[in-house]
Amino acid sequence: MKLLRESLLQFLGAGAVILGLYGLTRGVTETTTPECIVVTTGDIERLAGLWQKRWQQPLLADELKGLIKQNVQEEVLYRDHCRTPPQRLREAPGWAIGSLAAFWLVEHIAVFT
């Protein structure tokens, strides 16, 4: 009985109950699958804002489609790179690693300019 009065155990018990309820009520949606790439309106607004800041002109519909497509392609490359084991990266040809670095630089240079 003295053990039940310990505040640490009460805290851990309450945390376990909260996490258990969260796990039961969370539910699985399509966007939780790792293979799904979701482009949100926030992503589109960010891409459009970067375009307008860089080029000082409004974004056309075709240009927006191209930006979204490029963003998805970069996400695919990034996820593929993250799934690649480190040993396979060491065996990869230099151009593959260089192209991934180039994609990273293009994205980050566009943010800073």
C-alpha cells in the first residue's frame, strides 16, 4: 500500500494510461504510410513564395506544376538516400553522391538568396 502512495509511480501510471488511450484512439490514415508523399498547401505556398522572392514575378500555373514535380522528385531521392545502408553508400559511384549533394545545395541556396 505504501508503494501506491509514491508520486513517481502515480506519475508513471498516469503516463501509461494516457499513452495507451492515445494509441487506441489515434487510428491509421493513408498519409501515415512511409511510401506516401503528401504535398500540402503550406508546401505549395512555400514554393510559390520562394519563386516570387527569387524571380520577382508572379508564378504561372505551369511553373507551379513544375516546382511541385521537382519537389516530389527531390523527396523521392531523399527517402531513397535515407533507406540506403551506409556500406552501400561507400560503394556508390562518386557521381551519385555528388548529384545528391547538388540537389541539397540547390534547395538550400534557393532559400538563402
